Amino acid sequence: MKFIKKTQCILLAAALCVVLPIYALADEGSFGNFTYTNRYTTGQFLDVRGTEWFARYVEDAYNFGFIRGKSENIFDHSGLLTFGEAITMTARLRSIYHTGKADFEESVPFYTVYADYALAHGIIDKHGDYSAPATRAQFAEILYNALPPEAFPPINDIADYGICDVDPTANFAPAVYTHYRAGILTGSDQYGTFFPDSNITRAEACAVMVRLADPATRVSTSLPGQIPAEIIFQRNADAVFMLETFTKSGRSIRTGSGFFFTETGLAVTNLHVLENAVSATIMLHCGDVYDVRGVYAISEEYNLAILSIDPKANGYGYLTIADSDLVKAGDTVYALGSPWELLNSITEGIISKTSREVSGETLIQFTAPISFGSGGSALLNTLGQVVGIASSSFVFGQNLNLAVPINHVKELEPGDLMTLEELLQSLK
């Protein structure tokens, strides 16, 4: 589902001020509008015990009128929040903030009146599947769209790229970074990981809503600058693959490495890995093998190819992209690929030089060991984000290795699909 950006919400609000100045004046928001409208009774929900971390948030969210139980005595704290429930909570939040009340008429289904309100007030820009579980990114974004910027004063210093699994250029990133900086979101683990594609539980949603409504409950936090190598490996192993190329007769030419970098299945490797190939396969960490359909984009200058993989491929993750302009000499990095057909091998090193000129190219020089078959491996920083694509080594040196900066991948615009045989003909 696509959501409108905060700037669009501001422009919409400005337009309403011109057309309806009296209404706009009455629509000024305040946190003082959030008061208890319900009375939670201790033990009311049999599955919400006072010793649980979420108990106070469930109680407050219920008292503020944001959410009800699944039944009279069951809250279902671990149940997944549906998108309809998320829209309902968000609509009530916005209405209370601006008017001090949430007087919505009942509708069938229950979320219809709230969805119409959300559409009219820029929380969403079109209707969607309200019965589906809401993702964490979706929930963060609609809440961000519901309130004005002044509702999110920053209390935490969170740098761009500081959230290990949220690329600041992603559509939902402004919302997530704003929530972290305002102390509304703190992550799902000790590393501050957001898990944007995961679903959110009803208990987690209550915590977020209460922190939004009551700034006194917001959390001061800081995020670590690094994650242990074993955790980086565990999280990213399903996003990298071994690539094998073949001649027209089916003879194997070489193996290389590559990785997925979008949730839609776009993958990248070095262009030289595809040399002379008319077909190729990838092998995932689980051993499953899938065909490479072709390429969406290439760069001979930067030795890059954006791959299209068999759409039946499943069980893979994708890596978070960093800003390769931010790397510094001495930074710790990890190379994750499949050298010599050794699937999913990780090595550690440092950045030796951020801008090594080689044959007219500006590459990242690093020391993490790589070998034949490492071409296309992901070069990761200490948050597990990709800073480069391993491409080559100096044969008569020790760990004098080179990588294409990941920012060059961002510059490639996927176009029409070209088969590997068509690619081979075009490069002759």
C-alpha cells in the first residue's frame, strides 16, 4: 500500500486553512486532549497479567479509547494487529488530538468509517486490504501521517543509517526515523532492529499508541554502532547466494556470488561473473536452486549487473543498503559470499582506503579475505548494511582486495528484462 508523504499532508492542511479557516482554527491539536474515557479494571483481560511488560500499555490504550479486547475478557495481546485495527486506532488518535473526542458512528465492517476518515485526512491515500496483518512499517507510517511534525519533538540522537535495517531512502524511513528520534519506537532487540516487514502484535501497537498520546512515556535511547559478526551472519545468510554460469551446451563456466537488495527480489552481482554465459542459476543458503531470468540493468563502467531471479524463488531475505560515501579507512567490514563454491562464507577485515583508483575506477580497498568465486559478495559494515560489492584482488598481494561502492547500485535504473544470451550478444 502506498502512503502520502508528510509534506503532502502539510500542503493539504494549508489548503484547508484557506478554504475553511474557522474549521482549521478549531482543529489545532494538543496532547492535553488525551484523557481517560474508559475505565480498565485490573484482571479484566485474563491474558493480560500485571507482571507482563505490555500490561500498563494495554491498560492505558484501553482507557484512552484506542483499542478494545477481542472479547469481554480476552485481549489477545500476541495476536497480529490487522490493518483495519491499525487504521481504527490511528483515526481515533488523530481525532482526539485535534478535537478532544473520537465520536465515530458504528459501521459494518467496523473499520469502514475509520478508513474513510483516514482517507479524508491524509493518513492513507487509498483503501487497501483491511483484513490483512499490518506490518511494522505500515503502522509507523500511518501514525506519522496522522499527527503534525510538532507532535514528534526529537529526544534521541539517531543518525541516518543508524537503524541497522532501515535504509533512510526507503519510502517508510522518514516515519520510522522520526518515531525513533521522538522516543516512540526503540526497536525490537538490544540492537534497535526495527524489522519493517514483520507484523506488529496488538500489545506492541498499544505501547506505540500510548507513547504517542503521552509524551511523558517516551523513551530515551541510543543505538549501538555495531552488531556482533555472528548476528550479522545469521541475519543476512538468507540474502546472499552462489551464482553459477553456463555455456549454451550446459557446460559450467564459473561460480560467483551475489545478493538480494530489495524485498521485490532484485539481486546484484559483478558483470564479469556473467561473462560468456547464456544461462545461470543461483543457490540459496538452504540449498534451493533457481534460474536467473536475465538482467534489468548493467554497468560496464562499474562492473555491475542487476539480476532477475526465477519468481518462484522463496525463502530469501534482502540486505539493507548503506551509504558508501560514509565509510572511513579503518572501519571494520565483513565479506559475505561463496568463494570456491563454499556457500555462505564470512570473513572480517578493515577498509584500507575508501577511494583507490584502479584502471580508471574508484573502488573501496579492504582486507577481508576473498578468493575465486567471491566476485559479487556483499561487503558489510558493522551494522550488517551493504557498503560495497567485492569485485577483485591483487593476485600477488595479501588481502589487497577491491569492492565497487554500493552507491553505484543505487544509480542504476532497472529497465526491460534482457536474457543472458541477449546480454552476451550486446557485449560482443
